[in-house]
Amino acid sequence: MQDLKVTLVQTPLFWEDIKKNLEMFSQKLFELKDKTDLIVLPEMFNTGFSMNVNILAEKMGGRSIQWLSETAAELNCNVVGSLIIGEKEFNYNRLIWMRPDGSFFHYDKRHLFRMLDEHKSFTAGEDRQIVEINGWRLCPLICYDLRFPVWSRNRGDYDGLIYIANWPEARRHAWSSLLVARAIENQAYVIGVNRVGQDGNGLAFSGDSAAIDSRGKVFSKTQPYNAEIETVILSYQDLQDFREKFQVSLDADNFKLTPIWALHFAGKV
């Protein structure tokens, strides 16, 4: 299995300005053509973490999806990021994983950040996704999902976790600590990409984007607070060697995830 090149894009975002954000990313990313396998953008990369869904929500096939398709094709790599998608009467914080050939899949954020009323503006997703790229199996998740280890649990179905975020500076210790924890407990690579700068609500973001190996060691060089683009290399052989040497998964507990709606229906919550 070949190694995987993953590019972390840590940057400020223009508040609720889709046009400026897409132009900014086009300028930042153009030098990556044929130099990486996967580009990871922050959560709500085209607007910032806004609840202004009535104005900012796009349809599938809208200009941001088209931009993702054109960018993946031009740079000859996969591109992943989330944006506000409206479908019928529902809105989703939807992660799009775009391939160079224009095919894609999506993941709707499962855990909505109620401390900023995200649960009042968006509908939660129900299904976790695993995507294959060059033989690697990756599980992409969004921000607040990081706090829920059961949802992130490796069931022998992935080699790496990817978290895209708008995670405020005030809780940066939790962000960095939980990224390391997810890597250790799941014996998997973890990529965390967070924005920097300040948003329209006055929240500050330190970034602290990181690539972490299956032992919990941070091996990326991206510095907090800086706008940086870094490409890291994930070694499949190193991952397999460690898993075979230290077989924690053989003693893992079995469990079953039950959708919250099913618990409500059964009168258990």
C-alpha cells in the first residue's frame, strides 16, 4: 500500500462571504496541483460557522459544490470541506468529499453544537461514512463530533480519522487533547484541521491543526494562530506494523449504535 499525502489548510475565513472565500482558497491552493492526494479544508469553509441558514444555504450543485468539483479536477486530488446545504425544509452542515473525476459523497454532521444553537438551525445526520482513497479507508467527521468517542470508534473499518472544525481558541486544550486521544484509542491516524482568525461573532480561533500517528504522536509542523498550508505523509506500513505489534483491537468491546430518534420512539429518553 502506498503512502498517502494529506494537505492541512489552516486559514482565516471571510465571514458569510462565499465569493471571497472561494477566491481566497483558489489562490492558496493552485500550487498544489499533482502534489497531494487529499486537501482538507475547515468546517464551513465558504462562510465561517454561521447560523444564518436562510441566506447562506446552497443547494447540491450550487456554486460551492461546483467550485469543489473544479478544484479537485484542476489540482488532481481529493478535496474535503463542509458547507451549509438546504434540502426541502431541512438544512445540514454537510461535509463534501470531492474526487477529481467529479464524483463525491457527503456526511451530515451528527452532533450539533447546541451551545451556539446549531441544533435549532440544522438537522443532524444519522450515518457515518467511510471513504476509500488509494486503498486507504478514512472516516471524515465534523468539529463537535470529536467529543463523542463512540461515534468515532474504530470498528476495524478505517485507517484514519479526519476532523474539520471551527473550534474556538477558548477550548483549544480540549481540541488538541481529544485529537490525540482519538488516535491512541482507535490506533489510527488523525488529521484535525481548524481555522484561525476571528469570526463575525467575535470568537477567536487558534487553529492548532495537527496530524497525529496511531501512537498519539503529533508529527505535523503547522503552528497555532498562523495561516499555513502543510502537506504530511501517512505511512501505511508504519500503521500496520504498530497494529500487529500492539493488538489492542482484539480486546475491544462490542457495541451497537442506536439512533436517538429510536430511543425517543421507545420512550427511553
